[in-house]
Amino acid sequence: MNFDKANAALDSVYTAETPEALAKAYAEWAASYDSETASLGYLLPFLITAWVARHVPAGEGPLLDAGCGTGLSGPSLKALGYGDIAGLDLSDDMLKLAGSRQANGKPAYSELKKAMLGGPLPWPDGHFRAFFSTGVFTIGHAPASGLHELVRITKSGGHAIFTVRDQVFESGGFQAVFDELEKAKKWRPVEQSPWFRCYAIGDPDALVKTFVFEVL
């Protein structure tokens, strides 16, 4: 695999300055996204399933893969017994690939919608048992404010499970949003991981932390 090509694609999505530019960057990357991120040892779409399985019993209602990309998490969760998974992403090209994912001969995702985190989301209050998100709260991507809508569409007693990149945690105001939601009694903290690498092979300085909250 060409690490330089994969790193160039990463740079293009991290430096996109508008939603339109970000969507264009992902459209151009979609066809080779899986192979190139695999060449870097991208862990997050698979590793997040460990936190989902720890906190969300299978069969308790729909899950939302918020920023699902090409749908790498869907088949893994299906293999763990989760049957109803919706996905959202800002990229039509990524969603098309996610829609092609199969698990046991059936689509990995029961529903896929185009939406952008930070704006209104097309589901009613309390619709999901939990949402999970990886690689979305990162450089040049979704703002911390997008958590408000994700919490709105998650039912009371459900869970918010997501990663945040180290480079945006402070500058992006994530702690302030965490505190705001907690003070408003919208959620309570359950677990947070130590900082760990996004990629097993490439970009050793890229670190994330996984956060888990219970929605109230």
C-alpha cells in the first residue's frame, strides 16, 4: 500500500475549510478509503464495537453510527448480535459504499441518511438506544455542538459512545459541551479511556480518547 497516498488523503480531509470541501474530499477518497486506511492500521471503526458491547445489550433497540463513512463498523456489530443499525454521513459516495455492506447475506445497515453533525438530524427525540461515532470529532470535522442533537435523538437510559481527537479536544470546546449537557441533566459520564493511537501502523502521534455517557 502507498502510505504517501493515504496520508495525502488524510491531509485533504483535515484541511477542508467548508462542509462542501469536506464532502468533496471524501467523495474523491471513497473508492480507496477502505484499503488506504487499512494500510495505516486504522483501528477506530472496529475498536468502538468493544465499548458498544460493554454498555449496550444487543436487541434493545436501534443504534446510530454517526458519521458512518463507508460502513466499516456495521458488519462487526452485526457479528456481535446487533440487528438494527442506522447510519448517517455527509458524503453520498461514502453512504453508497455503506449501503453495499452485507452481513449474513443481508444489508449491514437498516437505514442510511445524509446529514451533517452540527446541524439538525432527521430523527425524532429519543429514537435510538445508543449512538456511536469514531473519527468524526476530529480535525476539520464535526463540532462539539453536534453532541446536542445526538443526545436529543437518543432515549433516556441510552448511551453516547464516541471518540475525540486529541488535537481538537481543548480547542474545540468539548469539555465545555460535556459540562453543559451534564449540568442540564441531559447525560452523565460513565467511562473514558486513556488517550490511544488511531492507527496501528501509521501516524503514531494521532491520539484519541473514547467517551461514554448515559443519556438521562
